[in-house]
Amino acid sequence: MTIETDAYEPPLHISLSCNHCMNPVCVYICPENNFQVREDGIVVHNPSGCKGCERCIEACPFDALKLNPKTNRADKCNFCVDRIEGGLRPVCVENCITGALSIMKVSSDEIKSNNFQDADVPIVAYTKPSINILKKQKGHIFLREGG
């Protein structure tokens, strides 16, 4: 997704997976009740009951859900809940070579729904994605280790 910030700043190019919204439309639209919001806010999907109707895929404003071509069931990021429960970070955070991804615990009051106000995603005020996009800080250079 590309978000235009202002005339003097370059656009933000971000890759989105599930944003574990505070008010996820996938939970409400699934006729099989295959989505649950955990106490910690992570939205998990149980694909075993999925019938592939694709309602959740069509409803997600972030295109976070995809139809798995092998199982013909909806699939999405589960924020690596098994790793988090084991005290580890999600794989995407662990392997981001620039350090651009991180996780943090925040209260519901701290989650701002205006992170996408400049993007063409009108439903964000309703879904309240649990994501915070910070502008790149000037002066930081990221180098890879190794030769």
C-alpha cells in the first residue's frame, strides 16, 4: 500500500498483513464464526471450519486475507501466536533486516485510527487497525552484517 503524506515528504510504501483490528470486520462477517479476538487483541482464524465463501476476504479493507489455493480456505497472519506464547517475536519482526517492524503492548486508548487517514481506506475509522506507522527518522543508516 502506498500512502501519500504531504508534498514535501516521499510517500510511504508499506506491506500489510493482518492488522489485528480492534473492530475486525472478518469476525462479524464470517458465517461459520471462524474468527476470534483473543484477550491480547490478536485476531486468530480457525481454517478447519472455513467453507471458502470468501466473505472475509472481500470485506477486509487491507487485503490481509487470502484464499489458500491448496486448501480452498481463507488464510491470514496469526501474528505467530505460538511464538509469542513461547516468549519469541513474530517471524516477520525477527527477520526484518532493517528493524522497521516491532511489536509493543498498548492500551486500546493508545491505538489511533488515523494512521491511514491519507490512504484510500475509508473503513479504518470503524475497524481501528492495531498498527502504528512511524515516519522514518532522519540520520539513521541501516547496514547488513556480513560480506
